[in-house]
Amino acid sequence: MKKVLFIINKFSGAGFRESLEGRIIDYCARQGWECTLEFTRQRGHAVELAQQGVAEQVSLVVATGGDGTVNEVARGMVNTHIPMAILPKGSGNGLARHLGLPVSFQQALQQLHLLQPRAIDTMQVNGHLSINVSGIGFDGHIANLFGNDGRRGLANYTRLTLREFVRFQEFESEITLVDCVIQSRQFLIALANSSQFGNNARIAPLASVCDQQFDLSLVKKVPLHHALGFARNMFAGRLDRSRFVTLHKATKATIRLQRPMAFHVDGEPLPAASQFEVQVNPLSLLVCVPKDLRKKI
């Protein structure tokens, strides 16, 4: 019998209704699976639960929550042979969207048995595991405000972004890649394993989670009269054509700043730093994706 561990963050997104617990149990019963439901109690708890599942040799671990929960579960499962699946319940669900998974909880649950495991890349950013998108500068600043604000959702994220956009200024950076050194002023530096922050905001439209590289998106501050067009291109996946964005692919990078700067890893805010070491971990995590997925991931 297939043993499946569900690691659930009740506080992701709009919250977790008790009826969803019954739906998971009923679904697993129909599939003939033995399921265990574990609920996270504090930050970092999902890592421990995932490690416990690996130690017990479960067949599958299902991260039920947002990108932060997915990141924690991945931290407990990276470089193991046990696959991870995602039931998206977050505000943005960036990795789930990139992988072509339904963002409807019910649809994602009903398709769980149809998924197949595939090895994807991960990244290390100053020693922190990242599997979606990490960022330095403006998005790190917003992630810190969003994480401490107490209110979730796209509307609140948009409110904070609009309020802080005028105040936040470009910063000097020196980025050392394998074949070049880039010295310039940036508004934000996105370190992308997948293509998007979430909600289809594609900051790295050419990114792939299995090309054994990460994408570096260097973004200038966009003049206000170009902001609407920039946002439209980002949600349409066309930032590679924007004159405000420079894209690079890399396997490792060293980023030096003149002053400590806010940053985030997969949306989770971390203390400011002035130097960043980034490298790809090729094909280091098994993640379940749709079997008939035809688009490049």
C-alpha cells in the first residue's frame, strides 16, 4: 500500500477549512493509499516533518500550503529518492503555476494520482535552499514588509508594492559570473529557478527548473509612465523584451553590494546582507508534475 504524508500549513493563503481534511482522507481511501496528515506548528516545522517522512520511507510527501511551505518541505527532501507533490494553498503559488499544476485545491487533489516524479534543480543562496525565486533589493524589501504586515493576499502585496515603489532607490552591485563581471545599478536582482514570483508574475520568463542553471534577472527602476506597460509584460511573460531588464543564465554567482540589502528566499524574508553566494544544485529534488505536460519546465 502506498504511504502518503501530507504536510499541511493551515495558515497559508485563505486558510484551511476542516472539510478539506475530509476530502484528502476520502481521496486517499479511493486510491487505496494509507495517508497521514501532519499540521505545521511553527516556522521550520515542515522541514522536520519531511525529514521524518523520508526516514520512514513513505512513498510520497505532499506539501499543502504556499511557496514557503513548499520550500520547507523541499529542505527536508532534497537529494533523496522520495518525490514531493504540491497541493497549492498559498497567496502566489509560484512553483505550482510554473510546473503546470492546478491552483484550485480540489482540482490539484483529484489529479494527484496522475502525476509523475521528475528531477528538478534547486539553488543555494547564502546557504539557504531555494526552489522557486529568490530576490535582492526591492522585492526583498517588499517580502520583509509583507511578512511582517500580518495581512496576506495579492491585494495587500500590490498595496505594499505601490506604496514603496517611489521610495525605494537603485543600488550599486558587482556580480561575478563564470565568464564575466557585471557592475551596474539595480532596482532588484531576481535569482530564479522557476519563471515567476507567483500569480503569473513572470520575472524570469525563460527560466527552466531542469536546465541545470538558474536565471539572473537584473531589473532597473521603471519610470512611472512605463510602469503599467512593464507590469503588463511581466504578467504576459515578455520581460525578456523589456529594456529595463537584463537576463543571464548561470551555474554560480557572487554578488557584492556597497551596503546590506534586504533579500528573500522563495518569498520568505531573511536578514539583510551585502554579499551573496549563489549556485545551482542540478536535478537535486524529485517533484511530481502532470504526466501529459508538454510545455518546457
